[in-house]
Amino acid sequence: MSPTATGAATRTGKGAARRRAGRTLGRLAPILPAVLLLASFLLGPIVYSLYGSLTNRAMSGYRAASPEFVGLDNYVSLLSDPGFLRSVVLTAVFVLASAIVGQNVLGMVLAVLMRHAPRPLPSVVGGIVVVAWVLPEIVAAFACYAFFSSDGTLNAVLGALGLPEPSWLLNLPMLSVILANVWRGTAFSMMVYHAALAEVPPEVIESAQIDGAGPLQRLTRITLPMIRRSIATNLMLITLQTLGVFTLIWVMTGGGPGTSSSTLPVLAYQEAFKFSQVGYGTAIATVTLVVGAVFSLVYMRVLRPEVD
């Protein structure tokens, strides 16, 4: 190839690269202010938290005034700490049972029933469910504690029916906090799915019904695929929200008995403020942040073909 042709090809390649860069910048321009705002309020604390997890900072004593940089020692200790590994398992169970299965499925069921229920019933059911969501978290947590305690409402009802009255918060702490979180968060999923179902064209459902599709077939083969964007968004939001639940568990069980309901946020709080190991607790919080980021990436990666 002659020098002239080579120069022309180079200039053409550079021009194409500039055009691609311009198009990319044009697509990013509308969201750039939001990115800068989020970076201002979130990136700084995240970086500071990451640095803190690499130190041996404590709540009191000389390590509070002059913490030392210890590198990855906190993370190495985490991997050999059976309490941390137990908390990872409990967190996975809590997120899977109360968010991905509990809130998501129950929210969908309530939304579908509200679409087909007689007129006054949807408003009544929706109002009752939303009450749990609009309550301040600390109020909802104390309400759940009163409900599940040994002499609480649930055991009073079970006793009146002649059924066993278990000590929920002592013998079944994870089940108690899972049910409480389902009650607390289902309203969000219900509202998301109720709005999504309202956007499904009724003529499509009617056509499927004329073709002989039953209610379950219409739901699984027509309705759910048409609202897959809402399902993807809802799953991501409730997963990340449930991953960070602290107040509900802390008020109801305090992470106990022992460590039987100590999820990652609870364990991070205990290590940092109860045992004064701020650096170690910050490392646990950083791991929780990374787990949330992994969940987000997995959702976006797996669901991208469905939401594009």
C-alpha cells in the first residue's frame, strides 16, 4: 500500500473513532449530571470505607487515634472466621427467602388478584399492605417484635385456636425476620406489578382467551413476558434493599440468639461498635457492598437479552 493510501486509511480510521466517541459522549451527556451527583455523595464514602477496611482502627485506645495500615489482614481474617462464613449463608437465605421468593412472588400474586377482584376489595387490600411499607422502619420493627414475641399477638391467636405456641424469636429467629421482612416490603413489589399489569393491552389477553388459553397459560406465556422489564427492575431493587436490612433484624433479635440471625450488616455493626474493631467491621461492610455490586452485575448480565 502506498504512503498516500496508508495516510488516507489512518485519517479515515481516526475520523471513525472520533465519530464513535462523539456518539458515545452524546448518549452519556443526559445522565452525566446524575453520575457526578452520585459520585459526589457515594464515591467518597466508598473509597474512605475501603481504606478503613485496610486499617486496624478501633473505637478507643491508641488505635482509635493512630490506626495502622494492615493491608489485607482483615480480609484474610474474615475468610478464616466461622462467624463471618455463617453470616454469609444467613444473608443469602434471608435475601433469597424474603426478597427474591417472598416479596416478589407475594407481590405478584396480590397484584394479579387486585386486577380481578371486585371493585372495593383492591383498595382495601392495597391500603392494608401499603401501611406496612409507609411505616417508619423502626416502628415496623417494634410492631414485628410485639407480634412474634412469646406473649405477643401471634401466640395469643395460636393459643386461642389450641395450637402450639413456639418461642419464635428464640427458636425460629430467621423464620421470624424473614416473615417480618416479607410483610414489610411486599407492598413495593405489589405496586410495581400492579402498574405493570395495567399496561398490558387487554386485547392481547382477550385474543389468547378466544384461542383457548387458560388463566395460568395467559399469565405465564403472555402477561409475564410482557412485563419482564418491571420484573427485572423489581428484583434488582428488592434484592439490594434486603441485602442492607439492619434495623428490622437488630430490633427483633439483635442478631441472636447467639449469631443465629446475624446477617452481614448486623455482624458489621457488632464487630465495629460492640467489639470496637472498626477496621474489621468496615471490612465486613465492604464485603456486603461488593456482594450488592455482584448481584447488580448478575441481574444486568442475565436479564439484558430480555430488557433490551
